[in-house]
Amino acid sequence: MDRAQIDDFVTELRDGRLDRRQFLARAGVAGLSAGAAAAIWRTVAATAQSASPVASLSPVASPSASPVTGYAQRSMDRAEFWAAVRAQYPLETPGQPGGFVIAGESTDLAVLNPILADDYLSGLVTGFMFDYLVTISPLDGFPAPGLADYWERSDDGLTYTFHLNPTATWHDGQPVTADDVVFSFESTLAADSLSPRKFTVETYLAAIRKVDDHTVALEGRDRYATLIENTALLVAIIPRHIWESVPPVEWGADPGTTGQDPRRVIGSGPFTFREWVINDHVTIARRADHWDANVTPAIDEFTVRVLPESSAANQAFQAGEIDIVNVEPSQVDPLRQSMPDAFVTSYDTTNFIYYLQQQDPERTPLFVDIPVRQAMLYALDRQLIVERVYLGAAVQAMGTQPVLSVAYRPDQINTIYTYDPARAAELLNAAGWIVGSDGIRAKNGVRFSFECLFAEGFATLTQLLPYLQQAWREVGIEMMPAAVPFGAMLDAIDTGNYAMSLLGFSWTVDGSQGDMYRCDAVPPNGFNNMNYCSPRFDELDTAQAKELDEARRIELLVDASNVINDEAANGILVFNKQTIAGQASLHNFLPNGFSPHWWLPFVWVEGG
């Protein structure tokens, strides 16, 4: 099926001349796979619901509905995927190939070896130099073809077979083969591995085996709905011929990790390594002979400058010294006024701000009772937080699933914690917490008073805490903010030496939340620092993890989210939006919350 036919189908769908049944029937006759057809249907449906490219996508209720995820018996292939992307995004043909793009970031990257990368910027930079078996789709945030042209799932749901692109090559010209893939996984899982993803991958993966030079199979320990997300999407593929002579335990100091020897920074991606000046900048360059024409870059170089202060980054952007900058909520309107032609884009993310309460009764009795935790949420005006603290750059949390999650269903949430201080007082009274002469509640001689730890240096948290303190004080709860270094805060919550803490976290779009809420997910096995435990949640989480039917899995995820939310396991306040600005000279600058920098190979600069 050619591009013109796809465009015609998209037009007819958007105009309402085809319904879903008619579209799928005609697509099949035209030779379009079920996966690709579903991708186009979901894309157009989402566009019709909202002009935003990151609108919540409506799932199609069938086992093969999601075109590029583990739900599909066979994924879409590379050509079909890029046809679906171009159907969603009107990518311009570069008017002026070449040129440079410079982005400003607040921190430097840590490593150039993607196996070891554990920070945002290292992941961003290495992600364009190295490939994974799969990549993240800008359409829905799920896995899409990367080094693998497509993959298949066995009937029993245990084995995923990945078919590598046979023309893929490393930056030094050598071919990428199944041996490189097996080596990368084995190095990640080695006893002396330094990979931060080792625990997750070995939890899901039973075996990896080479089928032939361009085919590998991953076998799960069970039939997991998110096997790909927790294996293929986590292990970057590195060249065996570069790294096999170095024990994994020595990779951290290797010149291929530090950039001291550029000849060892060899990947298969669309950009090659140019230079890294620590705490100043890192530059990657266009790979003109890239094996995948779909993502051969238009620009010559992409540089990330380290600008720790947001004010300095904004000044550099307004002076034209950088092309892309992250914008704080308070700076959005001033930037739009001073640079009306700039692209200023806000989009939903899976990031959120929440407070966690210690629920181990041996440490504190304050937060053990569910009605008490519910009362603390009812006491907060979270929409006011969105408007006053985040200046609209956030969304009030309705349940635990973020807007971008496949399981975001705000209309199916049992309990909506609207601002209701009277209801909060009723719950606290019923739980035996009675207001004393000093205005603070007490029970069995224990005052409802505690410290809330937060990481110093985060302006938004500093603004948020006084409101939380005041709102809880009005219902008889005394919270005392305590700023500590970020590392000290993490140590405190990991060891349980805290009463409450305020911090941020991020979900994935697949809806899984067991790493935070399962009874056995206490550190170091997960992020259940609250010591929350619900057998019913664990039962639902186990079921969703092994459910390969997308519609049924979403039902289980919604039920699990309701358990967490009904019991106020922690206090999710808002889901953050991200605002990023680009110079008016940029074309194909299309960030979104699924894959914020997916557009980099397509961006081009007017005027060079």
C-alpha cells in the first residue's frame, strides 16, 4: 500500500466518510496489515478528539489492537510504522539541509555508554547514537520498530521473535548482527554488570537466543503484557567487537564511556559522537550514510549546552545563542510576549508530584488509618495548586493514572477527592482524632504533628509546601516542612526514617504501577516507601501483568487504580505538563509527552 492510498484513507476517516468497520475492511483489501490499520485508526480518532498530538488515545478492543506493543501477535513493520507517523505529523521536506541546533539543559550527562545510562540527558544523547531492538513511538508511547523491522509473539505469549534490519551497520561500517544483540543482553545481565536496569530485565527475561544472524528471540519468565517494555526497550545494543574484551565491571571508567576515546563511542544510530566537554556541552553529528533512510538527520550537528540556571538559559534563548529551551511555568507568558514568533509548546507528561506517608505503625500511628489519609486529600484544593503554584502547567490528578496512560479513565474513578474540608473534618473526627485547645488534633495522647521532608533547591516545592501546611492546619493537622539535600531525603525514605515526604516520580504509558504499590515492592525491590499493602491490589496487578488482551488488561488496571485511590495509598497532587520553546527558524519541531525528542532527525533550520 503506497503513501497516497494511506493519505486518502486518513482524509476519508477525518471527514467521517468511513467508520471503523469500513476502514478496516478496505485496509485489508488494500494489503495494509491489521497492526498498521489499527495505528492509523487510533491516530485519526485521537486527532478528532483533540487538536493536541498527545491526546489520550482510544484503545481498540481486540488482542491485536495496539499496533506496536506486546498486545499484538505480530507488530507493524518499519514501513507501516513510519507511514502511520507521517499520517499523524505533517513532516516537511527539509528546505535547507545542514546547519546546527543547540539545546540548553540544566545538567550535564553522566556517560556515553547507553548500557550504563541512568539519567535523562545521557539517555537522550546516547539514544540518538545507539539503537535498541525497539524505540518509543511518538504516536502512543509504546514500542515501535528500532533495530528490529518487526517482531512476532508466540501463541503461548512467552516468546517474542525480533527480525533485525539486515542492512543495519555500526558507525565504523561493520554489520549489526544477532551476536551484538545477544552480547548486549548478556552484558546487561552479567554478574559484574553495572547496568541500572539489570534487576528489571532479569525479573522478566528467562532467556535470549540467536535464531540466525538477523533474528533473535526473547523468552519471558511468564506471559507478561509488558515484556517488551521491560526487556527490549531497556537494553541498548552495543557493538560486540568494541566491548567484548572489557569486563562489564570496568565499563564505567572505559574511554568509550567517558568519551576520552571517540573511536570507542560506536553505535548504529542516526548520529555519531563528536565531542563532550564536561559541564559545558556535548555534540553529536549527522550520520550521512545511516542505514535507515526514515531517520537520516537533516541537520549537521546537535549540541546540548549545560546551563544550570533557568534564567541564563532563557537569556541565551532570547539572544539566539540556543535554539531550544525548557521553560518554567512563570516564564511562559513573558517569553511569548518577548518572542511572539517562537514555538512555545506545552504537553502532558507522565510525571507527577506526590506526598508519601509512612504507614508502618511501628514508626508512626498517624497515617495507618485509611480515613485519615482520605481526609488529608479532601483538605486540599488541588485545582488551586494547578492554577496558583503551577500556573496551569499541570493537571489535577483524578485517580492514579496520568493523562497519557493507556488506562487513563477519569470517568471510571470511584472516589474523586474534591476540595471538601468539612468532609475531611468528619473523617478525622470519626477516626478519633479530636481537635485540642491548641487547634491541633490528638488521639491517645499523640498530637497529629509531623515533619515533611523535601529536597532543597526545587522552587516549585518551596511554593507548594506553605499551601499544604496551611490547608492541613485548617483541619487540625500540623505539618512542618523540612528542607534536606536530595540524597539525604532519598536515604530517609528508603530506610523508613521519615513521616512524610514530598517529591516527584514518573509512570510509564502502559499503566503498570505495581513497582510503587505492591506489598513486596518495598526498597530495594521497588518504590513502595510508604509500606502500603493491599492484597486486593496485588491480585489485580498480578492479573494485569499477564493479561495479553488489551481491553481486559485496561479493565484490570482501572480496578487496581481504584483500590489505590480509594485507600489513598499516597497523595498524588498533580500530573505535570512540560513546556519547551524553539526558535522560529526551526521546522519539524514537534515535541510531545510520549517521545519529547523524536523529531530530532527531521528538524531543519531555516537560514542555516
